[in-house]
Amino acid sequence: MVLKKVGRVEEATEVSSGIYLLRISCPLKEPYPGQFVMAQPPGLEEIPLSIAGYSGGELKLIVAAVGETTRALCRMDVGDRLWVRGPLGRGFSYMSRKTAVAVAGGVGIAPLIYLVDARKREGLKTKLVAGFKSRVGGKLIQLLEDLGDVVIATEDGSIGAKGDAVSVASSMITRSSMVFACGPEPMLRKVVDLCMSVGAAVECSLERYIKCGVGICGACLIEGEEVSMRVCADGPVFDGETIVKLSDFDKLALDRSGCKVPLHGGCPSR
């Protein structure tokens, strides 16, 4: 059983408009890239956040201030305390020796920053394509470029390559590739379809409303005709062969009351 621990905020820096880098000192079991933690500021709910880095007892998170709890996290000052529970879930097969391409959409960069950095420490190369709708802050760009082989893409062409992350990454993906992806599900659908068409291996990190974080409550269940998966325990990382069996993928999700709603315009922000 993974128990809550007290974390201390060491840094909360806005790296782009509404996007923050949090550094939190908290002794955890060494996480795998793709795993997540449940974070809880005082007086608010516990929410899942992908791990963007962990070293020497220090946890890194990339947080978009979109709801009450995420805004509270981003407003925290150095020295403030919060609850942290983790690491949780199933991560990426990040030690693959295949030619690796990581495809990120928006704040889906968080687990892929950790993946690229972990592979780099093992002497493994990874091409990262980070896609955004438009220009992002210089601090975020610097954070990404420090990783090494990175391509920034924007849909309006305001910075980097013009186009979405998948279209920019498509020329880099071949049958011999290992593809890692995280972002909005329409983007992940394109990634999976592309990889299936060329025969490339692919793993995607999915996001659903997560409540318990350990597979008990079923709040994050994603269903298919032959198989159903708990995103918090069976994932959040799934391979392409599993994803194509999940008929709810990119279509339906459970809301806070457990009712199925259309994924696009469904779960409220936290």
C-alpha cells in the first residue's frame, strides 16, 4: 500500500502562460517514467499528476492551472507543504533499444520529459516532438531544448515547425521505431493509427478522472467490447494493441458521478 507523504515546495515557476514547473522535496520510491502521483494541497481534493522528473528525493511536476486544485498548487510558495501519494500506475517501457520517438501534445510533455531524461542517462537517444497550438513561454522552450534532440511544433506556425505534433513526427516514425506519446486523445488516436499503419510499436499515456489511484473504485474505467481497463492501475500507459480494443477511447469517459459522458467536453477541470 502506498501511503501519503508530506512534500515541501522548493519551486513554483510559471514557465508559460498558465503552465508551472513545481519542484517538491518528497522521499518516494524511485518512479518509472509514465507513472503518476496523487497530489493534495491543504483543504482541497487529491488529484493525479504525471511525474516530470525525480532525482535525489526531489519530484518535478508540470501543472496547468485550469481548475481549483491545480490553481492552488501553482500558487504555492517555497516552503509550503502538501500531501503526495505515489508513485502509482504502470509506466512506459522506456528502456527499449529501438529508435525512439516521443510525441507530446500540450502539457502531455510532462511524462515525456522524464522519459527522455531517463533514457539519456542510460545512453539511449530519443527524438522528442512537442506540439502546441501557438507560441509558448521561453522558459518552457528552454526546459525542452535542454533535453537535447527536440522539435517544437505549433499549429499556427508561430514558433518551430508548423503543424500538429503528429503530422510533424510522421516522417520520423518507421517500422523500426518505438513511439511514446501523451496528450489529448484525438492526438493519441492519430498517433496509434499512424503507428499501426507503418508497423511501429507505440505506447500512450491516457488521462481519465482518477479518484483512488489504485484500481479499487472504478472511476477511471475505460471500456471495450472484449476488455476493460482501469487507467490508474492497468495504465496510465497502454500499448497500441490494447488501445484499439477500447471502444470508449477518444469517445466516452466516466464523470465524477460515474456516468458516461462524451469525452470531448466531458470531465470538469481540477
